[in-house]
Amino acid sequence: MTFSPTVIFVVIFCVQSLAAVLQNGFMVAVLGMEWVRSQALPAGDMIVAWLAAFRVCLHGLAILNNFLNFMFGSSNYYFGTLWDFTNTVTCWLTAWLAVFYCVKISSFSHPVFFWLNWRISRSVPRLLLGSLILGGLSAISTVTGNTVTSQMMARENCTFNYRVRVFFQYYHRCHAMLMSGTPFFLFLLSIILLMFSLYWHLGQMRHHRPRPHDHSTQAHTTALKSLAFFLIFYTSYVLLLSISTTHVITIYSSWRWAWEVITYTGISLHSTILMLSSPKMRRALRMKFSSLCVAGS
């Protein structure tokens, strides 16, 4: 029995998306129970909880949107708008998480970093609210652009319709660059600053007696491993997503699912890294596996 490449990539995409929904849902459940139990969450865990919750929605909407496109030949207008809102919020939450790690872990002695270190934990609720506002503005911009363009394209004028199409493509490219490129720049800047901070810290350590347990170096290394590994996949996600939304390259239907698999691999793996690099999540996983083993025996 032979399977076409489309069927194979559909299965891979579904398995990948369901796995991402489960692991992000697990993080939301663990952090949600902690919030209910203690009535508070650390600032970093608050960003992770929001990021995991929106990634559950993002993967769910991606599944629905792609299957509607696959079955009926076009995606649903409302699902597309919700996906745009969720994707924008997710990109900004990813950027704020990288900025938070950078500010809290970096060992720069500049007054700006001291001020940011003092302020960022208190500013996390405002950053989360700002991400929602930016997501809403992105969705409103997309809806407005689509509505105006569809009304203008209804006119029977070939030259005018061609100009509208060109304007629409330019509009979408600017929109994608602004809403995905800006948080990606913040994410990249945070990684570069962390690398310089680690380099500066190691230079300082050469002039002092090395300590057996240097917590600053360990924190730098752990954060850089997580962020640097994700940088590769996040770069591919932003690049492929920008190409897809701006229609720079025509993606043939037979390879659409392969494109979707590659696009969503990055954020799926980043969720796995977040879960496995957190002692709290590893402890919850061990407890869950232990309870399952006891129940199975």
C-alpha cells in the first residue's frame, strides 16, 4: 500500500500539532494549579503560562484553518483573523520572555540594566496587556485591509484591479514585517546581549579565583542554550511565515503540508525546551509518570 507525500505530511502535521497542544496544555495546567494554590506566580512563569496558553490556541487554529483549506479549497475568514491575532500575541510573548531572561540574568553594570532589572518584574502584567493590544491592532489591520481590498476588487476595471492587487501585496508585506519582525528583533537583541554578558562575565572570572558553583555562569549558559537553540527554529518560523503570508513564493498544494510542518516545527520544539529546562515542569512530569506507573501496576 503506497501513500502520497501529501498524506504523509498531513499525518506528521497532525501528530506534531497535537503533541504541541498537549505539552503546552500541560504547562498551562501546572502553572495554573500553582497560581490557584499560591494566588500568585513569578513574573517569568506568568509569561510562560500566557505563552503556552496562546500556543495551544495557535496550534488548534492552525489545524482547523489548514483542514478547512484542504477540504474546501479556502480557509475560513474568521479563523484567519483569530490566527493572526493569536500569532501576533505569541510572537510578542516570545520576545518578552527573551527580554525578561536577558534583563534578569545579564551581569551588565550599566544603570539602565539596573533600572530594567528593578522594573521588569512589575511591568510584566503591562507587557502581557500590551501584547493583547498589539494582537488586536494586528487583527483589526488585517480585517480592514481585506475588506477594503475586496470591495475595491469588485470593480470591473482590469488596470485598477491589478493596482489594488499590488497594493494589497505591499500592504501585507509591511504588516508581516512590522508585526513579526519587531518582536523578532527584540528576541535577537536579547540573545546578543546575553552572549556579550556571558563573555564579559567569563573575562571577569579569569581575574578572580574560580568558584566551584558559579551560579551566574550556570544561569547564563542555561538561558543561552535555550534561546540559541530556539533562535534557529524561530528564525525559520518568522521567515517561512513571512514568505507564506506575503505570497513572495507560490506554494503548490502538493507541498503545502510539508511547508506547514517545517513552519511549526520551531515553536513546537521551543515548547519542549521550555518544559524540559524548567525544574518545576520536570518535577511535575516525574510525578505524573510515577502516578501513571503506580496506576498501571
